Amino acid sequence: MQQRNHRVAGWAVYTGGLIVVAALIWQGVVAAGVPDPFAVGIHPSAVIVNTALIVFREGLEAILVLAAITASFVGEQRRHNKPIIWGALVAFGASIATWFVVVAIIDAIDAPLLDIQAATGLLAIVVLLVIMNWFLHNVYWTGWIGMHNAKKRDIMAGGATGVSAAVGLMLLGFSAVYREGFEIVLFLQNVRLGVGEQTVVLGVLIGLFFTGIVGAMTFATQYKLPYKRLLIVTGLLLAMVLVVMVGEQVQEMQQAAWIGTTAVSVPVPGWMGMWFAVFPNVEGLVAQAAALTFVVGSYFVARYVKVWRIQPVGA
């Protein structure tokens, strides 16, 4: 039964990914638009999809960490899951509060809107490039999940009981979720400035909906999901989001007069500009190609390092 559930979940992941890609292609082909580097942002539907993907990706990582630190709590020890869940819920609320704090800070900055958009977008892309780096991501998971498991062992092995143990476990749940929530808040500020809060909220709700489904399947049904496949699929989709964010960022920097615009005679369809922020200028195309090269290159570096580490000495 467990193997069958695992297979069904895997097919669901692949089917969902194909549906998303098909919808993007279909809507992109029928959408109108002019590939102008100084045009208004991408299609609102594309913004919603990208926002939902970011939220789902970060939410999936939070679920993975929570699943790792609660996996050993079986039988009577399942009662220890309660403070961890409470910590995660507090972190969720704290992430919402952080959104309003960051929004207030950005809105209070006395600077042209285009400059603020360019600055916040640049910071978000730097963080996203780090997250999309396959080598650093492997190191991150090894260290981040390992740290949480080590903290959990320290709490349980130290003889802590009652309030002290509950507080320690709550902090574990809090840190597992709040880190991802803070990253989401950072990523979406530039989107909020460009398209408004309503569009962002809709994308966030969609992302939370799918995150909730994965969370329910993980903790309620008590069987393992194909997390590796989920990460690969969402990683590919997030790479597409990265291309869009880089294209939008270059466009905003051009609008803010931070960089110039060098037009090229490349027949870029209008829907590519509306949906993927691909415009016929050297700066945008080079930046998007460089971002993809960085992500793909880091994947091969990670594989090389993995193979190099397992090779016997003198081989």
C-alpha cells in the first residue's frame, strides 16, 4: 500500500508539472504584447504563477525540515510533535507580521519608486541565485537539517522535561518555518511594488494551498512523499521564475537609468515579453543566459564534487 501511494504521489507531481507548463505555453501563445524593454511588467497571471511557485518551493523546504525533526517521534513520543507544530504556527504568524514591517520600512524610504524596485529586486535575485545553487543547496540541507536534528537530540538527551523541553522544541519548529517565511517576504517585495498587493496575495494563497496539501499528506497519512522528485520539479519551475525575475530586474534597472539599453535585431514574440520578461536587448538576454548558466553550472559542479568524494584514494 505504501509503495502504491508513493507511486501515485510521484505521478501526481509529474502530472501537475506538465499541467503548469502546458497552461503557461497555451496562455503565452494567445496573449498579446509588445517586446519593449520599457514596457509595463509581465502578465498578471504570470506574476501569480511565479509567486505561487516561490511560496510552494519555500513551503516544501519547511515541510522537509519539520518532517526530518519529527520522524523519530513515534508511539508515546508523538506528544513532542505538539510544541514543534506550535512553533511552526507562531513562525507562520511572525512571517505575516514581518511582511507588514518590511512593507512599512520600504514605503517609508524617501526615494524614487523605480530605484526602490531595482534595489529590492536585485537583493531578491542574489538570494534566489544562492538558493538555486545546487552545490550550496546540498551543503545547506546537510547542515540545516543536521543542525535541527542535533538540537533535537540535545534537548531530549539533556533530560529536559516540561516547560524547558517544550520551549526548545517550539524554537526548533519556529526556526524551521520562519527562515523560509522571511525569504518569501524578501522575494515578494519587488513584485508587490510592481503589480500591487492583491496580485501577490492571490499567488501566495495558491502556493499555500498546495503547500498545505503536501503537508497534510506528509503528517496525516504517515507515508513518505517523493521529496527528491518534488524538489527537482519545483527546482526546474523555479529556474523559470529566476529567468523571469532577472528579465524584470534588468528592465527595472533600465527604467531607473542604472544601466543602458542596447537593442538587438532578434525576433522575440510579444508573448515572451509578457510572460517571461524576455526582451530584445543585450543587457536582458545576457543577464538571463548568465543566470541559467550559473544554475546549470552549479549542478555539474555539485555532481563532480559528489563523484570526487566517493572515489577511493589513488583511483
